[in-house]
Amino acid sequence: MTMIIRQQLLQGLAEFLAQQPGFPATVGRSLARAFGADEGNQLVVHRGSESPDLDVDGDGQRYCDVLISVVGRSDDAEVEADAVMEVAHPLVMGYSDPRIVQIEEIKVDEPKYASADYKLCVITTQYRFSYQVQDYGI
């Protein structure tokens, strides 16, 4: 099965982050697996919305919101999640692929706690990837 461009870009970003020496979290593509993990900080690369700016031939750019969610686990889960993002952010902004035109940070969501004891926290940062497409589609 061939991956569409946005999935290729997301997978490439996840692999790029996972290959960084000493990266402070396990990197994946599944929020379900991240929340289901027993321990350690998790970083998940997933997608938000996408919009096209294409000509009649299907050439142009697409704008894909790339979501980076960090699941922190500790007594200071929010601090843990922010510490992972401190390392991840410049890497995301510096990620390159020949199809990417621009990467911009859009917003950072408030911390959300997934446990009554506040030891499991997720923080999501939203980026927008502008990328080139030619008549082969999304």
C-alpha cells in the first residue's frame, strides 16, 4: 500500500525524531499506544486538518496541520511534557523534505490530564506544513 504524501511526511518526521541521539521520549504515531504505555514519556506525530491550494491540473500546495502530542508521566507530568517539547520543537522546525515549502508553529494547547492523580498529562503543539504537490494528488 502506497502512503499519500501527508502520511509520508508524518512518518518521515516521526522517524527523524526517533533517530535523534538521546531523544527524551519514545516516538510513535499512535495516541492509543502512547496512552496505553506503562511508563516513560511518549511523543506522538499525528495529523489535524488539511486544506488544498491547487490549480485545475492539481498542482500547487497543501497545508497540513501536524500535531505533536507529548504524553508525560510523573509527579510533574506537565513539566516532563514541556521538557520533551523543548527538545522536539527545534527539530520539528528544522525537519526537511524536498516537498516541504514551509513549517510554522500555530499554537500550543493547554495541558490535559488523563488521570485523577495528575501523573499523566498530554500537551499538543500544532504546526502547519505547507508542501508541494503535482498532479499525483494528496
